[in-house]
Amino acid sequence: MKKKPKAQSQPQTEEPIQHSEPAATATSEATPDTEPAPAAETVTGDGEAVDVEDLQNQLDNATAELERFKDSFLRAKAEVENTRRRADNEIAGVRKYAIERFASEMLTVRDSLELARAVDLDTQDASALQRMLEGLELTLKQMDSVFEKFAIRVVAPEPGEKLDPERHQAMSIQESSDIEPNHIVSVIQKGYTLQDRLIRPAMVIVAKAAEPAANETPQQEKA
């Protein structure tokens, strides 16, 4: 028997060995010339970049200015309140002591009246009564002087003057043939004004037309 030839084995090719390079380090060492990171920017809907840091600065400035305005407003408000309070106090003082000067002027008038009242008419003669009348006249002059200082004027219409409803008050009506109707016959009490304001009207009697006298004998009819 023939022997089968042995199969020749193919030579094995050696695969080239690849030498791997060392892996890069995870983090690179920082160099001293590293540049700072750029400022954060936000892209708006219009596609324009906005500096966030600049917006923050603007907001801080606006907030500081608002605080200054608020402080100024509070100071002004406090000053207005103080001014109003002082004005109210002054007005209250004026109202309370408005007649102080008038009252001090009237004291001398009262003193004169008290001296006149102290006179004993039973033990005094006619000359004393005359002096008392002179004292009363002087007292009236003092009062008229006080009235003049404070613009207090007398409303004393003359007989025959037309009735003025703004200054006169008719107390009664009297028939008169000498004075026209709705005119003053006499004055019962004088009136007074303070500056241009009437503080008391003059009380007067007003005239009306006299009624015709009735015939004593009726006319006889002709036959």
C-alpha cells in the first residue's frame, strides 16, 4: 500500500505588532498665559447679543437711584407735614386770640363806666352829676375811637332814607303823609358793620301811605 502524502502545512504569517501611543492626559496643564473667559452673553429673540453683566450694573444703578428718590420723597413728605402742623397751630392761635387787641382797648372803656357807676347820687350835688355826664361823654368817645381802630362803623339811617333790606330791619310800619312809602320814619336801634360785613342791622320804623279819610256826609243825589 502506498502511503498518503502528508498535507503540507501553510506557513503562518506573523501579524505586525502595532505599538500604541501613550494616552493623552485627561487634563492639560494650565499655562501662565491662559486668557480669561469671555463675559456671558445672552442672545435675544432678535438675534442680538446682550451683555448680562452690563444689564446687572444698570439694574444696580437704577435700584440705588430709586432708593435716593424714595428717601427724598419721605423727607419732603415729613417737611410738608411739619409745615401743615405749624400752620394749623398758628391758625388756631389767631382764632383764639383774634380779639386780644380789641379786648385790651375796651378795658379803658369799662374802667370809665365803673367810675361813673361808683358815683353816689344821693350825696352829690348838681355839679357832680354834670361831671358824671361829662365822664359818660368821654367814655362814648373812647368807645368810638376803639370802633374806628377796628373798622366798626355805625349804621344809623336818617328819616326819609329809603329802606335797605341789606342793612335795615323794619320793625313796624307807620302811616305818614310827610315821608314816602317804604322809607324810614325813625330808628329804634342803630346797626353796626365790621369792615364790609354787617354784624347787626339797624332796626327802623318804615312809612306807608296814609289812607284817605272817609267822607263824613255822603253826597246827595240830585233830584
